Amino acid sequence: EVQLMESGGGLVQPGGSLRLSCAASGFTVYSEYMNWVRQAPGKGLEWVSVISGADNTHYADSVKGRFTISRDNSKNTLYLQMNSLRPEDTAVYYCARKVEDDDWGQGTLVTVSS
Amino acid sequence: DIQMTQSPSTLSASVGDRVTITCRASQSISSWLAWYQQKPGKAPKLLIHKASSLESGVPSRFSGSGSGTEFTLTISSLQPDDFATYYCQQYNSYWWTFGQGTKLEIK
């Protein structure tokens, strides 16, 4: 059974940093397209970042230069390093596989506030 | 960037009604269009991928159509469990774009 479990969310001050983790089971993150998607409170879904099977990475303009997606194959885990956080980054962050797999985590809440 | 425009933003309907949600892409995305249902506090659930392919386990009252830039999600006969928020999503390229969402409310 495929499972994705995010962790690492919490309260952080503006300008701070946070690293989110997405632990995978039932498949290997290595060579998979893996995404981060976020949802601000009461708002819609926003794609954040993707890492391809060949380790190519892409980011939404809203996070480019501040967020970094990566993975650790030995831990079968996807990461999202978030720096220079802003209040508008407050959201539930989900990790997800490619569309047809329909595998999403339960989400982890990041709150950026002083 | 590909923009997705979804309408309406809110839809009030009754059990048994037939409803249609529309999604328009700013450029052609062929059939790389998915529809999701989301309930409060939960991750989105895939209903349809490749514009019209029903996900396994999803009731047949859900259907999708369209290609290029115009797409629709139709629920043929609303059931109480269907009242939720629906999103379209393009995955024509390495990045995804979601529509703004349609909240389906009980009339």
C-alpha cells in the first residue's frame, strides 16, 4: 500500500526557515516525479514544486529562489526546504505523486506569523 | 504559464440534480486535464484524469469531457456525499495549474 506522510510544519516567524519532509512507503521516490502542492486557509490549491525522475526541479514563481525540493533515496523521503518565509506562505503543504497515481499525503500546516 | 479558469465558483443544487462545472485553459492542453473532489480537512481525491477517464472506484454519475481548452465535469444525479469543492487541474507540462475551485452547496 502506498503511503505519503508529511511532517515538519509549524509556526515560524517571517524571514525564517523550515524543512518539510514527506516519507514514502509502498514505492520508491527515486526516479519518480514528486510534487509539493499547498493550500492557504480557505483558499484553493497551488502547485509549488516538482522534482523529476532525472532530478530536474521546477518551482512556482511565488517560491522560486526561496524554496528547494530534494529527495533522499536512502530514506525514501522527499523534502522541501523553505527559506525567507513570508506570511503568504501560510498553508497546508501536501506532497503528491503524478496525477494518475492519485497518491497524496495528509498535509502539514505551515504558519508564518510574528 | 497556463492559466485555468473554472466556473462557477459556487453552485447551489439539490439531491438528484444534474450539474456541470466548466474549466477553460489559456492554451491547448490536449487532454491533460484532471478533476478532483476535496472535502474540508482532507487531501484532494482524483475523480477523472486524461479529461474523461474515470478513476477506479469513482461512481459512474461523474463524467468528464473536452479537449484542447474547454472541459466539463458533469454529475448526472447529485448524491448527498457529492457536496464538496471541485478543482480542475492541467498537467500538460512539468508544472501543474489548478482552477480556482467550485464549491457545490446544498440548495
